[in-house]
Amino acid sequence: CWEVRKRNSSEWCRFVRSNPDCRLEGGFLDYLQGVFCVFPPRLLPLAVTLYPPRSRSSPVTPLRLLCPSSFCPNLSAISTNLKLSHNVAVFSLTSPLHGVTFLAFGNGAPDVFSAVVAFSDPRTAGLAIGAIFGAGVFVTTVVAGGIALVKPFTAASRPFLRDVIFYMVAVFLTFMTLKSGNPRAPTAGTTVRPSWWARGWHRSVPRDHWGDLGTPRLVLRVWPSPRAGSATSPLPGEEYRPLLPSRETSVRILTTALSPLDYRKWRRKPWYWRVFKVFKVPVELVLLLTVPVVDPDKDDLNWKRPLNCLHVLTSPLLCVLTLKSGTYGLYQIQGVFPVWGLITLVGSVLAIIIFITTSNEEPPKYHCVFAFLGFLASAMWINAAATELVNILRTLGIIFQLSNTVLGLTLLAWGNSIGDTFSDLTMARQGYPRMAFSACFGGIIFNILVGVGLGCLLQMTSSQLVVKLEPDSLLVWILAGALGLSLVFSFVSVPAQCFQLGKAYGVCLILYYLAFLCVALLTEFRVIRLSAV
């Protein structure tokens, strides 16, 4: 499909429609046909300016909104109901199950889903490779260096050395698996257990929950219920509740639950926050309508009877209409009745039964089922958004004649790492630089191993046990080498400084990333190349 720009502009549309390599798999919109067929050739710059960037905001927003608001609370509720190593208030990362499965998967969901979707097609595997290694270089240099610049500190020796060693082993195994271009089944699912995978949950950990060696422990606050007779401080927002309890009607509960705006917060926020909020409101409203959330931190577990009854209808519809871009949902049973119609009938009946047999004040005993339903709906939303994002990046690569690898190490890596950057720097400013620094080296191991392993496994079939990849050899070598060198630099320089990290260390890391980015871009534009490549 890359040959389209080399042809006459009058043949672009016909070439895109007739070439099988130009088909975008798994998405709802065909961005290539939108750019090359909807707009005339002379308006291609306008199409590039308006079409893909404007569409790119829609898949990125659900990716970032779902994890903190829906995906992670439901994962926490599931782990609570399954009684997985639950110790009331503190989850230590030495607990083998929470740190390496539920919470890690929740916080790394956007990165993992993007990698899995990209690996599912050999044509876009370079996106995943670039994003995984590019994000690794970015986080271990720019983010780690920024933490040292913002708040010089003393790193914890043993946890740091352990995390870096595990990281280097993970990078080596991943690169050796991918460098041949055809990883096989026994090596695609390699896993290594890191010590800090649940990176997003470190934001509320006080110093008194640190381990003896300075290792931060994962804290998840479980607020006791007032009905159990315990005196607790009010939750955020409870000061606005009336002192005397009052019965709310179902209509009011539904309208309040579906309102994505907090008017008190709206008045306090600056104008740019309000502008950004206006763009997020439609997406938040759709997510509220389709994704149930069971929150263990709330007394009523976030039970909203009218909205949860509506979720019984909308969540299954969402799953069946987003799976394989709606192929299964639009399937006609016996050529007469569509699957989505059957789901609507069954969901409506179940919603009516639940509404009749429950009350607004007390969640039912089977309320935990909504956590599993919300987990599934969140996963389908994230998968659909990641698919659209990968298709958009592939479209941009074809238009600008850029490889998938360089798009992955720049746009996709930066987009996936922006949340970690702000959260880690904020944590450092609040006086927890150790915690943020530890997250830089431990958090991304989960994305590398699970993203690559799961993506390769899903591409395999019973008749084909070899994954087909199309990596860009020289750029992949530069990526892996840059990530390995950054880890070796930290592994040597941090102990050499007696684990006292200051501004000089931060400046060196940031300059290293800028040098790496220049070399990668020069390689992409063939300024740097090998005669044998």
C-alpha cells in the first residue's frame, strides 16, 4: 500500500480500493479511503490536517478515561469478591497475585491493548515494537531524569538494582524473540515477575507504608461502612450530602448518575479545564451509559438501580456490536433475526426483572456480577479504541511514507507515556521521588512481556504456530540498543553516585533521549544506513 503515493494522483482512490494490503482490519472507519477517495488529490494536505488528527481524539479519549474511572475500580471489586490476598487496607507488592495480574493489567491496559492490536497484524507489528521500546526509552530517560531534576533524592539500592536487572532481562528476551521476525509458540508468552507493575496505584501511598529497604508498597484504601458501627471520616464529597437521609426517586437517581459534570468543581476550575471538559463530556456520557462501575470505596458500592438496570441492556449490546467491528452483532440468525435484536430482548427482560426485585437504597447480593460486566465492557471499549488508534497511525504512515516503527516510538509511545509522566512528576513534587523513580523501571516490564506475549499468542492459530512480523531491522536494533544502553547507564552510574541522584543525572538522561531520537529519525530518513540493509 506504500506505493500509493508513487502513483499518479488520479489513480490513488482506485489503487487503495483494489489493493488488499490497503484494507484496515478490525476498525469501524476506513481512514485510507477517507483520505484518498473522499477528498480530491489537491486537497490532500487539508484531508491530513482535518481527517486523521480529528479522528485520533476519539480513540485516545476512551483509552485514558476508562482505566481510572471504570476499569480499575471494577478490577478492584472483582479481586475483593474473589478474596485474592485481601488485607483490609494494604496490598503489599510481595503479594503474588494482585501486583502481577489485576492491578497491573488495569493500569497498563491502554499500552497492552495497543500492543496486542498492533501485533495481531504483521503489517502493523512495527507499531507495537516501536511503542514498547520507544516508551521504555522515554520513561527510563525523560521521566526518570525529570524526577531527578524536580526532586534530588537517594534511591533505594536493592529495589533499584533488582528492577533494572529484571528490566534488562525482559528487554533481552523480548528482542531475541522478535529479531528473527518469526517468534514461535514456546517463546511468545515468556513472563518475568517484576516488583512494581501496578504503577498507577502508587499515587496515594504514604511514607509509613514503605518497606524496610525503601520499597514502596501498594496501598488500596477500603473505607469501612458506617453500618458496621465504625466511626470514619467522611469520603470526599460527603460534606455536601444532607444530614437527614431522604429517598430519591429513580428518575432523579438516573439523571444524577448520568451527569458527567460536577457544578461545584466546574466553578472552581480555570477556563482551559472547562474547554477540555466540554470535549470530554460526550465520551463520558457514552461511557456512563454502557459501563457499570462497582466501587468498593463507596458505602453503596456505587449501586444506582435505574442506571444499573439500563446497563444490563447496553453493556451486552456494546460487547456484541464492538466485537469484530460488529460482525457478530449484525449476524442474522437463520437469516431472519439479528443477534443484536436477541440481545436487546433478553437484556430488556432481565432489566425489568432486576428493577422490580431490587430497591434504590440497598444493592442486591449479586451486585458483584456488575463488576464482571463492567470489566468486560471496559475491555471492549479499550480494544475498539486501540484498534482505531492503530489504524489511524498506519494511515499517517502511508500518507507521510513513515515506517510503523518510527510512528510507534514517537506518537504512540508519547501518547501512552504522557499519563505516567505527569503522575510520576507530580508524585516527585509531593515528596515521593523514590516511589516515582521505582515506577519508571518496574511499571513498563508488564507492558513489554504481556503486550508482546499476548499479541503473539493471539496471532497464532492451531494451523500456524509461527508469528509473522515485518520489523524494520536497523531501526529495531537502534531501539533495543538505546533501551539497553539507558538501562546499563543507570545500572552503572546510580551505584557510582552512591545512589544519590541529582540534577546532573537527570540532565544526562534527557540529553541521552534527545540523541537517541535524532539517531532514530536520521535512520528513518535514510541519512544513517548500513550498506547491507
